[in-house]
Amino acid sequence: MDLSSYLALVTIAFMGAVSPGPSLALVIRNTVQGGKGYGVATALGHGVGVGIYALLTALGLSLLLSTSPLLFDLIRYTGAAFLAYLGVKSLLAKPADPNAPVVVHQSKGHQGAAEGFLIAFLNPHLALFFIALFSQFVHTDTGLNQALLMMFTVGTIDAAWYCLVAVVLSAGPVLAWLRQKGHWIDRVSGVVLLALAVKAVL
């Protein structure tokens, strides 16, 4: 993977991690209810789940490319269309009310790491996102080493971000900042996703 492609992967992985969603709600809930340690454990478990998902997706797409290039191209262009859809959706998203109450679910007593892993690994939207994203970066020479690099990159970025959220939330009002900046996060994410979709088609 060349440097420009890797930087694009890093950017998308980061924007995906910082976008508010159920994973953020879980990390916030566990941090508030169980303290910094519980929140960090949730973040690490989530990063592991995301990383394993990334590895399986990259290896699966690489195998598909070697056995059925036409089917892979179909998936690649479909993935580009999905990325474009996500980009437009992000650009058109309405700003969230920063003063609205945050709705989180009550803890079911599971350990933070297991909760973080499961909310990532059992998320069908994450599967679609990785298939769409990685189909733009997998090539005929993609092997285990590059798949491991992709796994390490997205898993580390994801875990690091949520660990930061847990640490800062346990000491300050990071939630208010996230909600205030959510509109701009959506805008930047939309532009990057659209650019990647155009790059894939061209």
C-alpha cells in the first residue's frame, strides 16, 4: 500500500472512530457508571473487535480478488457507491442539539471489554463499512502482512480514540465538546468519503 492510500485509510479510520454512535454511547455509559478503568476496558475491547473485523474483511476481499476479479470489481464499485451514499448522508446530516439529554442504556453487568468487543463485532453496519472501504485498498498483491497492517491501523486508531474519551470524560466534559463538534465531524467525514468514492471510480 502506497503512502497516499495509507493516509486515506488512516483518515477514514479516524473519522469513523470519532463519529458519534452506539459505541461512543457505550464507552460514555461505562465510564460514567464504572470509572476510567471500566471505560478504558470497553475501549480496548472495541478496538480488538474492530481490528479482527478489519483483518477478516481484508483477507476475504483478497481471496475474492484472486478467484473472481469480475465479482471483486462489482463489489468495489458497489462499495464506492456506498461510500458516496455515506458521504452525502454525512454532508446532509442536521446538527444535533448539544443541550439534548444523552440517552444511554442501563448496564447488564457484563465486563467492559466484552461489551466493547461485542458491540463492534456484532455490528452489521461495520461489516458493510469495511467491505466498502477495504475494497478500495485491496489489490492482487495484498497478502497477510498488508491485511495485518490494516487490522493494526484501524484497531489501534479506534481503541486509542475511545481510550482518550474514557480518560478525558473521567476528568472533564468531553461529551459536551463531542456533541458541539459533531456537525463538523459529519461534514469532514462526508467530504473524505466522497473523495474516496470518486478516487475508486476513476
